[in-house]
Amino acid sequence: MAGTTHEVTNQAPPLVGYDVFGADQVLTEAVERHLAPELLDPVLAELGELGRAAGSAQVQEWAAQANENPPRLRTHDRTGVRIDEVDFHPAWHRLLGKGVGAGLTSAWNRPGGHVRRAAAFVVWTQAEAGNCCPLSMTHAAVPVLRADAELAAAWEPLLTSPVYDRELRPAPLKAGALFGMALTEKQGGSDVRANTTRARPLAEAGAYELTGHKWFCSAPMSDGFLVLALAPGGLTCFLVPRVLPDGTRNVFLLQRLKDKLGNRSNASAEVEFDGTWARRVGEEGRGVRTVIDMVAATRLDCVLGSAGLMRQAVALAVHHCAHREAFGARLVDQPLMRNVLADLAIESEAATALALRLAAAYDDGGERERALLRLAVPVAKYWVTKRCPAVAVEAAECLGGNGYVEESGLPRLVRESPLNSVWEGAGNVQALDVVRALRREPAALDAYLREVGQARGADRRLDGAIRELLTELADLDGVEGRARRLAERLALVLQGALLVRFAPPEVADAFCAGRLGGDGGAVFGTLPSTLDLASVVARARPPL
């Protein structure tokens, strides 16, 4: 009979129909650790609802559709009128609407807002990472607009609204708005001071006319954009609305969409300004200083996004190995595979613990916490985003050939995994920013040392790593050439301190052995076999 040789056995069931938040012990514990007790019940319920949505078959299907049907540029309508619009698959709008409704743009005005949003960002990244880009920039635009009380009053209620309004209309007529940004140019990249886009003052107070070309414009269908351009007084920050108050389209010429390695559901464009109306934000000549709060917030989102991608990759790998058998035993019970899975799990846990700690510093807002963020954000951005591609690739290998097939979900994670390291300043930019913070802001290093000092005496390997770090920090002459090494050591010590304080002993023991004690190799799966790796893996397993 046809098909009798095709009995399907020894395959893992799909990882679907589960609570992405509730299944993540590391994330739930971090939320409980950093939120005030009176907030816990409503926030846990809120995150559980989002987690169940993220793990549902419906949302997983939307994510696949949004990536299989990437955005398309329409420069003109059928009559030849220039419209400069981007068409998205309906699944994109459903995902983005769910993210807006879940509070991913409204951290600034809620108690515990940054921790609860950070947890939601980690969860929603696991649903579909591309739509998190406009969510991130909209969130991060709020502190920049607060530099101008009039702009903040007009725009902040729209940016923090739980309503996703996709129509292009004047801002006062909208129920909610999204923001993008266009900072970099083809000749400068991260060196925004090399920008050549010009801003000519107009008669209207605070209004300018922009002329120039931006190499990367993120989320080009947003309602407003933060843009850097050269005004008479120097490099300045501007708000460019997509639609002008009278209902006409601003001059916003989309030249092409970028054909990207990953993040394919999301549009990134080159845009031309040719007499484009803009409103100044902050003082002339203070553009970098004005926009820096947005950059810092989006850099933290790079850490959160990478933590989410790592968690998803580890969950898929552990889930597969818990169901797959080879050579007479489940993969998860075989010593070498267990070592690999445990190594991946502690990398994921360290990333999540660090990301949520930084979100809690935003909520605190005190002087010492702000100083900690000045150093710890570029440290975390450098290290966590660098570790993400390695985790994604190793997790895919845990599935063998299945992990190389699109249906497994791992190839999309692998393509997505390098993005956060490149976006908002690549590795060298972050490492040099760490050096600047160390040289110019002694309070930042003091706050960092106070943070890691809370774990001293709990683990000899961590204590030894702290001593070595202090020796390295004592001499910053010629540090630029070793800035990456220094950023790495700062990140590992901070992660180790957090895990020693808050993680189960078996997790902290494995991290300190493999990352601080020199008892681990250059690839995953090289932890000492004497550790309690089974408990580490069990902690990371989704409960299906």
C-alpha cells in the first residue's frame, strides 16, 4: 500500500501553544526581582497574556507571513503622482498593532514602566523581531522630544498611545503615532559629524528646510522622524513629520528599500530631502547631545532584542533535544549535548539578567543608576549582541539538518542575530564609547564597581576576575587598541556578579567556571563535566 514506508517517528512536536513569558523562569524571576510588590500581580497577568499570544499558532503564522512577504516600495500611484509609500503584508500590521497595544511604546509614564516594557520586548521579539524596530524607536523618541515642551505636548500622548493608527494623516488627527529616525549618511555611517544634509532656517520660529540624502532611514512609514542636519549653528536635531498640518505630504522621497540579510519584515530605506519641512528639536549645534537619549534607549533595546533572540534559540534547541532520540537515548540526556545546551542556557540567562537590571536602572532614575547606565549600556550592547549570533548558530546545529530548514524557525533567527550588533553603533563604536565613559565620567566606573562589589566574596573566580579587571582599569594609556577586550571583561564580570547574587547556584557555578575561571573553551559545550548541567538545562526547557 502506498505510504506504508512513511511512518513519521522521532520528531519533536512544534513549539507552539505556550506562554513565552511564563515558560521563561529567568525572565519571570527578573521581573519579580525588580518590580515593586504592589505591581506584580497586574504586570505578571499582562505579561502572561502577551506571552500566550507570542506562543500562539496564530501569531507564529503572522510572523512567517510577514517575513515571507517583505515590504514593497511604491514611489508613484497609478496616475504618476509621487506618493513614496511602503506596502506591508497584513500580518505586519497585526503584529505591530499587538505590540503597540501591549505597551511597548509607553514605558515613560507608567510605574515600573521600563522593567515591564523590557520583559514585554524580550517576549515580543520571540514572536517576530522585525516589528520591534519601529516599536523601539517610538519608545526612544520620547526623551528627545521632551527637550521641547511644545513638541512633547503634541507628540508624546500619540507615541505612548496603545492605539496603532496606520493611516498617514496630520498628527493632531491621529489616535496614535510611530517614530523612525534618519541619522546616518553614506559618507559617514556612525560618524554623524561627517553629515552633509543642510538645514536652512525659515521665517517661522523653529522651522527649517532640509536638503540631503540619508543612507539609512528606519521604519520609513512612520508618522515622524528624528533627523540630524547641519544648521548655521552646527549639527542639529530635527523632527520631520511625514504629513504636514494642512494634510499635504512632506517632501520625503524614498529612493529604495534596503535588501537586508535579515529583519526582512521591516522596511529600511534611503531617503532624499529636497526642501523638506522640519522643526528644530533642542539647540542649534547640539544635535548629538539632543539625540543621545534616543540612542541610549535604542541601544538597550538592542540588548533586550538579542536576549529575546537567544532565549528563543535556546528554547527551540532544548525542546527539540528533549523529544529527539539518537543512539538509544534522548539527546537532552546525552552528556555532550547536555553540555552544549547548558552552555547556551547560561549565555541566555546572563543576557536576560543584565538587560533587566539595566531596565530597572531606568525606572530608578537616581544619580547613581544614571551613572551606571552610562557605562553599562555600551558594555552590554557590545557584548550581548556579539554573543547572539554564536548562540543562534549553535542552537540551529542542535537540531542537525532540521535546524537548517526554514520551517524549524532557526534560519530566521540566524539571519536576524547579527542586526543588533550593527544597529546603533557597531562593536568598535561601543567599545570606544566604553573608553570615553571611563575617561570622562568617574561616577560611571564608581557605580559599576559598587554594583559588582555587592557580589564579592561569594565566588573565588568572580573575585579573581574583579581583581584582574581593576588592574586593567588602572592603566588606560593606549587603551583604544584593547578597548574590545576591556568591554568584554567589564560585561563578563557584571554578568557574573548578577548571576552569583540572583541565579540558582548551578547556573552561577557554570558561568563562573566557563567565563571567569578559565575552565571553558572557545566554543559552546566545553564546560567542566563535573557541574550540575542537567539542572541548568531543565531550567531552560519550555514546559511542553
